[in-house]
Amino acid sequence: TRCTPATTPPRTAVGAGLRAAGQLLREPALRRLLLLTWIPAALFCSVAALATPYAHGRGQDVGMLLAAAALGTIAAEWLGIRAGLARRPHLVLPVALVTGFALLGYGAHPAVWVAVLLNLFGALGGAIGQWVDAALVDQLPEGVRGLLFALQGGLLMAVQGAGIAVAGALAEVVPPH
């Protein structure tokens, strides 16, 4: 007998994973949450990518800029824990925007100390990750959580790389120093 497409077993685990990922990405609520993870990460990686050419263009060491970003990331995690559950939905957009403003700040060719502050505050967008993860867990049945978090993590790395590439291309047109 011939199997119908609906009952045909997947040929490979990769194919099954891609189909499941496609189904997850077709869900508007999940897609919005995933974008809230990916967009601030891409923006922040863009800021970090600009730190080295910015510092070297000014004859400075990049260490303070990168240290500020690390400190901002730690602060973001702490703030993410401290923000009450009821306040988190109201803070998502402002926290995401802070990350974008840091990137825009580099376009103004700031003084080094301002760039350090931009990196520090730009990293605060990392607080969103905790909030989104909690919302994803709340919205998904246990059986698909692993797949969704694998998809989230894999595409997170891809958008971070894309953010760095875009920042590098823009830095060729508008040097960050």
C-alpha cells in the first residue's frame, strides 16, 4: 500500500526538525517573542563590533569599551531578576530601545567616555532574554520546548553574526571614529 503524505514518516531527523521549526515560526505570538530575543542581541553585537575600530581610530585601547559591555550584561541579568513579574511586560520595549540607542550613539562619533557609557547601557537589553524565556516556557507544551529553545539559540547566533556584518558594512561607509 502507498502511504499518504500526512502519514509518511520523515526521511531524516533534520527534515522533521525543519518542519517543526517552520510550524513554530508560523505562530505569531511565538514569532514576536523570538524577535524580542534576536533583535536586541543583533543590535548589541553591532555595538560590540564597532568598539574595536572606534577605539583604534581614536588611538585608544578597546578594553574599557568591552569591559563596560560585560558589566552592562551582568547588570542586565541582575535587573532582569529584580524586575517584578508584573512590571516586566511594561519594561520590554524601553529595555529593547536602549540597545538600539547605543548603536545610534556611535553614529555621533562620541568621546571615549560616552562610548563606554553607550556600551554599558546598550548591554542592558540583555535583560529581555530572561523575560522572553519565561514567556516562551509559559506558552509552550513541554514536548516542544527543547525544539523551540534550540531554534532560538541557533538563530540567535545567526542574527548576532548578521548584526556584526551589517555594523561592519556600515562602518565602511560611516567610520565609527
